Amino acid sequence: IALANPLSADLGFMRTSLLPGLVAALATNRRRQQERVRLFEVGNVFSDGGVVGENPADHYPKTTATPTETMRIGGVACGGAFAEQWSETRRVVDFFDVKGDVESLFALTNRTREFSSIATAPPWLQPGQAAELRRGERRIGWLGALHPDLLKALDIEYDVFVFELDVEAISARALPG
């Protein structure tokens, strides 16, 4: 979403996802010889009236004069699953490691049964290693491995696993009573 009066040419657009910035930061860390990288961010993303993070072909965008602002949490991971140590054999992070991290966020709500995942992938995630995340019937985000074609276009030579979730959807929680 273009800004009418940006502070600089680099800041001329409002972001629609946290993931491009996180993947760029991950790639920078890898170029600086960091083998194991885990990054997350909580921040606002914007949409032009549609639903942030959804495929525009799935719905008819709303017509609003101002962008819709949504708080999201996103994360990226690559490299070893664990920090190097003598008691663990080395293995690289995989889909299930990141899924476990996301499920830990769901556990904070005390309503983990309300969350589900559907094996489907937007074009930027690798089929078979991606999931749409839901709370009830509401789509709240994505989880998966970046598509190999995207990794090639970004000149990244290793698997990168990502997630992005709607903070409001994971903040509603049941209090013990």
C-alpha cells in the first residue's frame, strides 16, 4: 500500500506482512556466518480493506477509504534445531519444530482445542510443508517452509521455515476459574 508522503524512498509502502523483513534479516545473519538463526517480530501490518494474509482470490475485498491495521506475530527459523552441544546430535530445523513453537503460543490461551491446521499452501510456501492455521472457522495465519522457487529468487541456499499469526486471535484466552 503506497504512502502519499513517505519519509524516504525506502519507506514508501506500508507492509502487508512481517515475513519479507524477517526473511531479509535472516539472510543477512546467514551471510555473516550465523549458522542457526531464529527471529520473530510483533508488529502492525496493513491491508487495503481485505483480510490481511489471505489470498485475494478467496474473497471480494471490502472498499474502504483507509487501510485496515492488524497486529501480527511472525517468525523465521533456519539452521540447526538446537544450539550446538555435546549431548545432542546435530539436525536441522524442520516443519515440526516450528509447528511446536506455534503450538506453544496457542497453549497460552488455555484453549488449544479451538486451534487447527489445514494442509494447504499459498504460492510462497512449499506444498506438503505448509499449513493454514485456524481458530474455529477463522483463518489466523500460516506456517511452513518457503517455496524453493522463492528461495532461489532470493538467492538463499538453505531451508527457511516461517509463521505469521494474528495476535488478536491468539490473545483471547480463558482465565482459570
